[in-house]
Amino acid sequence: MVSVKPLYNESFFPLYEMMNQFNVPILIHPMRRRETPDYPGEDHSRYWIWQILGWPYESTVAMTRLVFSGVFDRYPDLKIKPFKPVKSSRDEEDLALIISDPHIDKVTESYNLEVARDRFDYLLDGTMTIINLHRPIRKVHIFMLGDIVQGENAFQGSKVGETLKGVYEQIHDDAVPILSRFVTSLAQGVKEIDVYGVRGNHGRYAKEAPDKTNWDSFFYKALAGAMVNQKGINV
């Protein structure tokens, strides 16, 4: 599509006739961007779907329309080549991410669950951009430095009205789904992902509790369970 016109539009026929005579190929490139939403009620595409699925879809639609509209019958020597990713001869690289103190389900004037989700989506988009610019990426190392969820008592810095729900729900209803989606989405662009978890200070249930009695430990265990059947993801 060029300026909202499909490629079989008759306004392109003079170009096709000239290229047909000179026997010179035309390279077409998909135009779908992140701003093209996956669903009508959204304002942008998520999880890199706009490129991973959108670009092959747009190229397929363009070539199919050209065939069924009779353009190649009219110009039998016309050569149109759809976009293909360039194969790189670069050495493989590793990528490291640090995730610290998201305090999922903490509630303040400027932070809540939706803000946390949006920030992880933003981080995903930025990371996938880097992955695509620096292919091939062999492995992503994700270092989670603790305080993944907010917790639920005063010793952890939680006050009445500053947590959205109890810590069990913080972990299983929100934190694990958010981070699982983040990690599995990254796995679309790399061969392997290793996740390393460190316990934070806000995760300790009480001063007298053992070090392992920490909400981060429960979260990492739950995340590992969610990823157990995901090939190439190690928690």
C-alpha cells in the first residue's frame, strides 16, 4: 500500500509497464508500525506482533492482491519482490536486563497495577527493538533483584490503602502473569532466556523470619512453575 492505495491500483500501471519493459524488479516493504493496534479498542500493537506477524501478513496480502487482480497477467515480465529480513554474518551476542523493585500492586498517586503493566510493555518494546537491531542474540540474561511485589504488612513498608490486594493475589494474579508474558514474548526473538532471582529486603515477612521466608522466593518459585514447559526459558 502506497499513500493508502493498494498496489493493484491503476495509478501504478505506468510504473509497472516501465519496469516490465526494462525487466527490473520492484522491492516492496511492509509499512505496519507499532501504532497499528491488534484490536480496535487499543491504541497500539503489543508484544511486537505488528512486526513478527504484521509484516509477513502485509506482504502476503499485497502479493495475493496483485495476483488475483490480474496485474501479472497484464505485465508478464513484471518482477515484484516482497521484503525479506537481511541475514547477518555478525557474531552472536548476549543481552542482559536488570529488573528491580517493581513493587507490583503498590498503590500511590502516580503508580498502580496498570502503570506497572504499561512499564513492562514499554520495556518489552524497547528490548525487542534492540534484539532486532543486534541480531543474532544468543541469549538474554534477566536479573531480577527483588521486591517484585509490594507485600502486605508494615514491616515491608506497606500501609493501609497502599496495596491493591493480599500478597498471594499479588504473586499469582498479577506478578506471575505480567512477568510470564514479558519473558515468553522476549523468547520470540532469541534462542534462550535465563532468569536469575535475588530476594529483596521488602519481601521479608518479619525481622525474625528466616531469609527464605521472603515473598520474592515465593514469586520466583511460582514463575519457574509457570515456565516449566517453555522451551529455552530457564528460571
